[in-house]
Amino acid sequence: MKTLIWSFLLLNLTSFTSCDRTESDAVQPGDSTNLIGKWKLSVPTTAYTISLEITQKSTEGNVTIYQFSGLSPVNQYGADATLQQNGTVTIGPVIATKRGGEPGAMAAETAYFNSLRQVDKLEIVNGKLQLRSRDTDWSLLVYDRQ
């Protein structure tokens, strides 16, 4: 069953391409108005609600540090994200509460946290927040503004 869930999640992740990148706004440090706020995960689709709230912590030169926090399928989570002038981002260790849940929810949460750890590019495309990885040409995670 666990293998089936993982296969389904990976299939969903690999089925998205970057063809929706018609209107891209690279997020720049100091221009946090596009980024700050509450977001809801829309891609990959999941039976569970996953939220992301972004607040700005500090700006130093060409680097802006944000706080990422939200609710995953089972637990609350948080991480610092360091955004460079060129739009590259480094997401620090993801910390989360340690509640247990049903196996499907736990698998979705693990897949989400693993995707967050792979992110190294952040941009807003057609009003959607897209978190990308240099290892793929498609978005790992896409969010709609709440």
C-alpha cells in the first residue's frame, strides 16, 4: 500500500511541465509584496489541504530571509528561506510538530516535506507561487494565493 501511495504521488509530480510559464515575475529581495501572504497548495493535487504562510524576517544587501510556515496534512511546519537577488532560494531545515496521522496523510506530508527540501528557485507565474528545482523543468510545488 505504501508503495502504491508513493507511486501515485511521484506520478502526479512528474506529470506537470513548465508550459504555463507565460508571465513570470521573478521575486526579488526587497520586493516582498508579491510573496508575503497566505498560500494554498494546488499542484501537486492532494486530498489534503496544505497551506503556506510567508513573512519577511530580514533583508541584508542582496539577500532576503523569509519565514515559511503552515499546515501540512497532519502537522504544523516551518522553515527559513533565504532568497538571493537572482531568485534562487535556499530553504533551511523543515521543522514540524510530531503528531501521527493516518498512513495516507503521513505519506502526503512526507512527500511535501521532501519536495520543499529540493526547492532552489522561487517565482510567481500568472499569479501563482511556484517553487522549482534546478533538477527539473517543472514546478515541484504550486500555490494559489488565499
